[in-house]
Amino acid sequence: MAVNPNSALGRSIQKMAGSKWFSRVGPKLVPPIDRGLSRVSGGRIMMSRMMLPCAIITSTGRKSGLPRVSPLATVPLNGDLYVVGSNFGQSTHPAWSWNLIAQPRIQVDYNHEVYDARAELLTPEEKAQTWPELIAIWPLFDTYVERSGRDLRVFRLVRL
């Protein structure tokens, strides 16, 4: 279960996750650690779940055509899951977001349930409407926008 972002522990985690050093090391360390922990624990353990609800998505690589497994922080809203291409505040979009644009049909593993889904890139209007709910769960998304200098991609994962 994720830590309340407004608790003392939640604020401490956000401070660490929002630091510049974490934006450099996080992308290299967190996804491989989460993939490994999830694999060996049968999906029960992921380090990122301390911060946010997480899903494992399997997409198709846009260049390779091979399955790509990505542990992603997710925000459940109105029966769907939302993922934000924050890339820890780096200046480039994460590779998984390019894969979802090229091939939106994915597999989602969320709360020990695996299902097929379609990733829908939100329109600017949909994103503006959803953004306040996303930052209520993870306020660092605003920090990542400022640091990255880019418009973060937001996808709705719709169960098929």
C-alpha cells in the first residue's frame, strides 16, 4: 500500500524523489529493481509501491517489436488507471510512452490481476481536467514538469 503523500513519511519520500540526484539515478535503478522484485515475489513486492500504487505494463517495443515490461506508478481514477510519462523529471519522454503511442494495446498487471488494456493518450483538455487529481496523489508531477521543461504525457489505461 502506498504511503499517504501528506504524512511525514510521504513528504520525506517526495523530498527524496524530487531531488535532482534522484532524477539522475532513479531511472537507472528503480525500474530494474521493481522488475526483479516483482518477478521473484510473484508480483507481491515492488519498491515503488511505497510511494504510489504501481502496475506492471507489458507493451510492444516500437522499434524491436519485442515485449517490453515496465513497472509504472499509476493513479486509479474512475475505474481506469492513469500513468504519467514523468521520467523522473528528465528532459526526454520515457521509452515506454513512445511504445504506447505506437502500439496502444498492452497487458496490465495491477493488484495481482492481469488484463488486456488500451492506452489512450489524453487530449490537452482531458489532461487539464485530470491533472489536479493526479497531483493530489503525487504532487511531484508538477516539479517534474518544471524540471523537465516538457509537457508530460498522461495515458488512461482502459480495460478491454
